[in-house]
Amino acid sequence: GQQLNQSPQSMFIQEGEDVSMNCTSSSIFNTWLWYKQDPGEGPVLLIALYKAGELTSNGRLTAQFGITRKDSFLNISASIPSDVGIYFCAGQLNSWGKLQFGAGTQVVVTP
Amino acid sequence: NAGVTQTPKFQVLKTGQSMTLQCAQDMNHNSMYWYRQDPGMGLRLIYYSASEGTTDKGEVPNGYNVSRLNKREFSLRLESAAPSQTSVYFCASRTPGQGFPGELFFGEGSRLTVL
């Protein structure tokens, strides 16, 4: 089946720093999504990308759908303590298909 | 709005015991899913139900059974729990083709420990 590789596995950053993480796939997707999981909660959708090359922002978050359709990245600018959590990428081949999740990037923000 | 509600939130079982995780959604979604989350492995799909009356295996179905009781409810059963089933379980729902394609709505999770 499809393999999603998400990196880095974890990041320890200082408040105010920028964060960057990415996902690569062995196969193409037509949709890339980025979820965030706060401690003790279920994942919540942050950004959805539907077209190769698309760059989308949501506040301090920016995500891009790679031109090859096999990768995506997420940037968080000027991190704050509430950015702590696990960030998951997910890919989908079509709107009726199942999501394939990456292993997650654990983000820890220190003051 | 409740969204997706899972019970119980925590459970400790002994090897060989059985239990059922309950999930209910109030968003009138057609599709429901059960995932397990393990450190370093992300979310892996156990079973899903594309619509009321249908269920299908996901990536890791062994040791589990599911029931789509009605449109709102989707339960996950462990018939004979094993330590390898120690995990956090998430129920999720969506209606494909509506809203943001691919967006799943997750419950808060059920943390299961099998001794």
C-alpha cells in the first residue's frame, strides 16, 4: 500500500521560532490535509490542499501541495506555546477514498 | 454541539477479556471510522463503515469486530483482548463529497490498556 513518510518525528523549538515539517509519499494523492492533535484530544483539521502547487495559509500556518503530488509541507511561523501538539499529514486519492496518515511530528515549544 | 462522542475514555483490561468501545455522531454523517494511534505509527485504520449497513476492513482489522448499529452509532469490539491492543482508539466520521473533501471529525479518544 501507499507509504507516507513524515519528518521530523519531533521538534523542540523556542517560542517565536518558525517550524517546518513535511510529508512524502510513494504514490500520488489528489488531496493533502494537515491535522493537529492537542494533548488528550482527537486530531482537528488545520489546512486542506486540493491542487498540485497550491499554497494555502491559515493564520500563522502555511501549507503547500507539492507539484509532483507526492509531497506536502507545513510551516508554522512565530511559534507560540499553544502550538504544542502532534501534527499529522494525511493524503487522499479521491474525495470518496480513505485517508492515509503520516506518523506525526511532535512539536514542543519552550518559552 | 457534541460532534463525535466516544465511551469509555479510559479502560484497563486483562488479557482475554472482551469489551466494546462505543461511538456516536450527531452530524448526520454517512461514513464512520475506527483508528488506533500508537507512538511513532500515526493513525491506522481498523475498520470503517462507508454508510449505514456496510462495514469494511482497514489496515489493521485483526482482533476486532465492528457494528454499524444505525446512522449515528458505530461500535468496536475486542473479543479477546491482547497486550498488543493497548492503544488509543479514535472514532471519526464524515460525509464524503460534502464540506472539505477528506475532512474527518474525530472523537476525543479512548485509552485502552491490556495487561
